[in-house]
Amino acid sequence: MFSALEIEPERQPDWADWDKGEFDILVKKFPNDWRIYIFRAIQRCNFVNVSQDNKGAVPKKILADIAKANKLKPKNPYVDLAYIDYYKIQSYIFRLRNASSSKQIDDNIIKYTTSVISHNPSQALRYMAVSLRGSIYLDHKEYQKSINDCNEALSINSKYGGTYYDRGLAYRGNKQYKLALEDFDKALIAEKKSAVRDYSIYSIIGETYSEMKDYKNSIAYFTKSIQWEITERDDFKKKYGIDTEIVPSNILSEIYEKRGSAHFDLEDYDNALKDFNKAIDLSPEYSYTPHNSRAILYATTGKLDEAITDVNYVIALDKKFNADPIENYQLLLKIYAAKYPDRTNSKYLELFNSMLEYAPSEAAYSNRADYYERVGINEEALSDYTSAINLEPSALLYTSRGIIYGKLGNLDKAIADFNKAIKMKPTEAGAYYYRGVCYNNMDNHSRAVADFRISARLGYDEAQNTLTQLGEKW
């Protein structure tokens, strides 16, 4: 994450024993040196566990250090390297609070770093500025700009693995996979003195191979990442007699889930299930993705009850964290279709009611309307189709509501809806057919036949059959 202690000689402060990271002591000795507060805030950030539970919660001590540094920092931002860290940590804090609110501070960082570069700074400051700007461009998916900044940073200092790592991610974003893999290998070599990063690099290589659909290599690198943690943990236990996690369990859980997904793509469902189960066991409180992946696996292998249980679990998490559950409801609907072929089963009504209770949507209303229509409760179907139209009107919805109006005997409103459907989509074959049915019921046979012909020519089977029965050509 941050590496305040791994800086170039040019940026070392004039503090005794500063490199030990004893910033609490240094704050007492040098209370007016703003850089100490920055470095202490960075040190504290390295111990923040960013997760769904504390997303948005920035520890008060970090905020206090930034506020103090802000008061003490010098006015000239182009001479002190600590300014780079100041902006870097500001960006981090905004992301910790809310990723969507970070754009303004990111724009400020880009303006600041660009200004630093234009002031012809020292090599060390230039390196820090282009590195930071490149990472911001990477976050914003401006991959070529990020690559350009990484290239400049590496022309100044080619020894830092993090820059190769960032450039590799930018190449991957551009789908330049060969260059990405080369950079990740360089990052591994550059980071050999600090192997704590190896597991994350192995994992990102695994992800890259997955994007390339080279799942065998993907599995191999995810396995390397997992094995790294096992080896480091064993070594630590032998050395200190303490069994403790080296890679945070939630991160390790993600790696198992990704390896499981690669197994799934190879149709190796047994090993995929083992990895998804392991991912859930490692971090049950943050197991949204592995539960979702396992649900798809269960559905694929015909274990529909288990699939339903897992999807309901992730929907509950969606609700807990105010996320949109519509995609998972749609997944559950597909599983129901396999388990309950009879669409009049009351399980469907329970599902649609649940969808509407939490997040009213066009899909939920139209699905429930279809259910009511199937069981013959046309008034409720009419109400739900109207609600769906109010949220997201479409030719299909107007056609569906028109059919209900027809069943209820309100032919004028039915025709009005079919007209709206045809205006929105002139190739809506069903609208022509059912408008023809209404005209036929109103004894306007010539207009009925005309509509049946248009519908038949658009490929609507019922219209073709009706014309055949009437002895009419289409």
C-alpha cells in the first residue's frame, strides 16, 4: 500500500532514528514538522482493514494527522516531497470513505502533479509526481496516460517494483496482455527484497491469464499465490512459535474464489466447489462473491436447492449493504424456472413480492403481472403492468397491458395500448395481432385481417394460423 520508509535519500528528513517508524516519539520532538504527521498517517493507513463493514469509516487519528499537517505545511508545494504523500493519502482517505466522492480530489492531484512536473523539479520529486499521477490515471482507466507516466517514472528509477506493477495493470486494461505479464514478472524480480508483495503479484498474473481465457496458467498462478501464504506462515511459526495469518483471510478468500472460477470455466466442478467452500470458510463474513459463484455452480450441476440457498444469502447481503439485488433476483428467477416449471407456482409470487418489497423495478412488476395473468387475476396484472410502464415504458409492456385490457373487455383502451406499442416499435408483431383480435371482436373484419397480415409477415405464428383458418392469404 504505502511505503513511507522506502524513500530515496533525497527525501529523508533530518530526524534521528526516523526510519524506525517511531512517529509518536518524533511528533513530541518535532511538533511543528508537518511531514511527521503525514508519515504517521501513512503508517496508520497500512493497518486499516478496508471491508464492507467499515467502508466509509476513516479512523479519527488518521484524519487528525492530516488536519494537523494541513495547518503546518509550507506554502510552496513544489519543493517538499512530503506534498506528494499529502495528496496521496488524501486520495486514499476519500476512497476509504466513498469511492464515488474521490473524483474531485483526484482531479486536484492531477493538476498538482502536472504543476510540479512543469516547475522542473528534482529527479526525486519528478519521479514521485509522475508515479502518483500515473496511479490516478490507472484508477480512472485512462490506461495510455498511466503507461506514459510509468514509462517516465521508470526512466528515472527502474528499481521500484510498484511502478512495473502499475504499468502492468495499465497494459492489462488496454488488453496488451503480453506486455502486462512481462511487467508483472519485472515487478516480482524488483520486489525480491520485499517478498510480502509476491502473493498479490502472483494473483494478478492469475487474473490476467483468466482474462486471456488461459485457465490452466491462471490456476497455476493462483496456486502460487496460495502456496506463498502457506510457506510464509509455516516459516513464521517455526521462527517465532506463533501461528498467524500472513495474508489477510478476506484477501486469501478472494484468491481461492478466483481459482475456483478458473476451475469452473474448465468445467472442473469438483475442484471449483472445493475452492468456493474454502473461500467461504476463510472469510464467512465477507463471502458474497464465493456464495454467488457457488450458487451458479450448484445451478449448473443441478443442485437447485443448494443454489437457491446461496442466492438468498447474497440477496440478504445486498439488502444489508444497500446494494442493488436485481441481478441476483434475476439469477434466482432462472433457478426457479428450472425447479418450478409451472409458472403458476406460488413460489413465484413470493419471489416477486420480495423483489418489490426491497427494490421496485420494471422487471419485478412485469414478472408479477405475468404471474397474475397466468393465474387469471387480471385486475392485479393490469395494475402491475401499469406500474412497470410508469417506471420503464416499452412496446412489449404496452402490448402486454393491451392484452389484459382486452381480456377485461375494454377494447378501446386495449387498441390505444397496441397503438402506443406500434408507435414505439413498428415491428412489434404481437401488437398488430392482438389489435387485429380487438377489431375482429368489434366486427371490423377488414382492419382485423390487415393487422393479422402485418403480424404474420413479421413472423408471428398465431397470426399466420389465424389467417389460414380464415382462408386469407398473408
